[in-house]
Amino acid sequence: MSDVSVVGLGSMGIALARALLRKGFRVTVWNRTSAKAEPLVAEGAALAPSALAAVQASAVVIVCVTDYQATHRVLEAKEVTSALAGRVLVQLSTGSPDEARGAEAWAKQRGVHYLDGAILATPRQVATPECTILTAGSETAFGKSKALLESMAGTVTYLGQRVGAASALDLAFGSYLFAALIGFYHGARICEVEGLPVVDFGDMAASIAPAISQMVKHDSHTIQAGSYENPEATMELCAHASELLLRQARESRMNTDLPAFFLGLFKKGIASGYGSESTAALIKVMRESV
């Protein structure tokens, strides 16, 4: 019997299986398109002829496919579901907290130990210190898969039995990442229109990343405590900076979507009476829109 089966061989699934092989685990793989498994077979993986065979091959089954719907299409075949009983199912596909809860309920009804996970990395970062895997769900499933997970990531965090926690934090991180990246791209356009090297801006952004991280950490404590008074920078001050960003974009005939969005949010905060408070008070505006 293999130590682990990996179902799904997209870029991430291949990276996970390869990391497991390089750590000396016995790995069985399966993918709808078997040709994707050929490089892994050459490296020592066993190719299962079917999803059922992949499940039967190991006590721990890792699924990394497009989404939870794709997982269900693979695993809900009657014979596959029956074979999963008593085994550990580690879901590393992308989904929402509600989908994680639904998957856990489905697994419990069928006697499957379910662990929901999220990979905070790109495929090339798998098995490096930069890779983090968040997990939540069955404590038994985590215990039985912990060594496997640690072979694929620099950091593996178990968030407890609230199964939606991993996907929730994954989405929270995605929100932070996308906003930061789009902000960087807008900044890159400013550099372009002013004839400045974008790579210099990238180097500068990387060098000040620790300071930004401290700001984020400080604001997390501010939000948790609900204390927005006496800030170093008020919402009114940041609204003024956003107006400047918008004016520059208009003057340079750049896309104005991002600065207009910033300004719109800050204006809502000021209109709600938070102008003299920390920008973290925007969380109160976001709560009002629920």
C-alpha cells in the first residue's frame, strides 16, 4: 500500500506529488488525463488506473483539483465513496467556508476522516520555506496526514475543528494579496508615465514590505480591540492622499478605477463620522454594508 494517493495533477497537484516523492513517500497518483502523470511515474510514483484504485491504494488521499464541485464529481461515484470509508481525505482544492462545511458533512456521513486545507503558495514554492498550508477539520485526519503535509510546505498550521477556518483565511489572504498587487500595478503605471524604471519601484516595494507588515499587524489589533482613536494617520488624511492619486491619474490620462475606489471608501467613512479616526475604522463601513 502507498503512503498517500494524490488525486488531481494540475500544476499544483504535480508539485505536491513531486514533493512527497522527493521526501521518500510511496505515492500513487491519478488524473483524468493520465499523460500528466508520466513525469511523476518516471520519478517513482505509481499510476492508478482509476479514481477508485487511487483511493484503495492509500490510507490518506489528497485531492487537489479545480474546485469542490470537481472533487464531488470524482469521489461521489458509489464505489469510490464506499472505498473512502475509514480513510483520511485531505481536500486541498480551492473553495469557500460553506463548501468546506458541506464537504465535511458529506464525509462524516460516510465514515471519512476529513481535513480541509488551503495552500498559500504558487506551485513553484511548494516544499520551500515560503509555502504555508492551512488546515482545519478532523483532528484525527490532521494527525495521520501531518508528516505528509510537512513534506510539502515550510509551515503547516492546524486551525482546529472549525472546518471552514482554512478556506476563510485563504480568502482573507487572497483579498489582501489582490488588493496589494493591483495597488502595485497602478503604481507601476505611475512610474511608466513618469519615465521611471518599474523594477526600481519593485525593489523599493520589497524593501519596505516589513514596515507595511507592521502596519497591517497594528491595524489587526486596532480592529480586534475596536479602538480607532488618536491615530497616526486619520481617514481624512488618507482621503486627501487618495484625491491626489485620482488627480494624478486624470492628469496623466491613466485608468482611474483604483484611486476612485479608494476615495469612495474613505468618503463613506468620513460621511459616517469616522474622519478623525484610524483608517482601520473602514471596517465599520464594511460591516454596515452586510
